[in-house]
Amino acid sequence: MKTTLRWGIGGVIAATLIGYAVWLVATDAPAYQFLIRLYVDKRFLKHTLREWGVLAPIIFIGLQVLQVVIAPIPGQLTGILGGCRIGK
């Protein structure tokens, strides 16, 4: 595959993802509201992680990745939760 074709496909995929993210924010979609609440409400985050059970570590890692990639998301909250043990 030619380099320009690869860049073109990558550009279309990136533009689609960015457009989708902008659309989620502009329409205040439930998925966007859920993510914002995860980062703003410490109790909700703990409760949600507890509900996810075995998948919680994988989802937590995903949240940490989002926090690094999207700069305005505060990392202090998720970093602290990574060190605490969530009991039953």
C-alpha cells in the first residue's frame, strides 16, 4: 500500500473519530455525560468500578489512558483510586 494512501486512510479515520467526539460533546450525549460524571463524582466512580467487577482493572487502565491523551481531564482522582482498595 502506498504511503499517501495510508496517510489518507489514517486521516479519514482520525477525522471521523474527532468529529464523533465533537458531536458527543455538542449534543450532550448520555455517553459523554457518563464519562464526565466518572471524572467529577468520586463516589460514583468507586461505585461504578465496584459494579464492573473483574473488568474494573481494564476499564480503570482505559480511564487512565484517556486522562493522559485528553489533557483537560484531571488525573489526580483516577490516580488516587488506583492506589486504594475498593472493598465490598
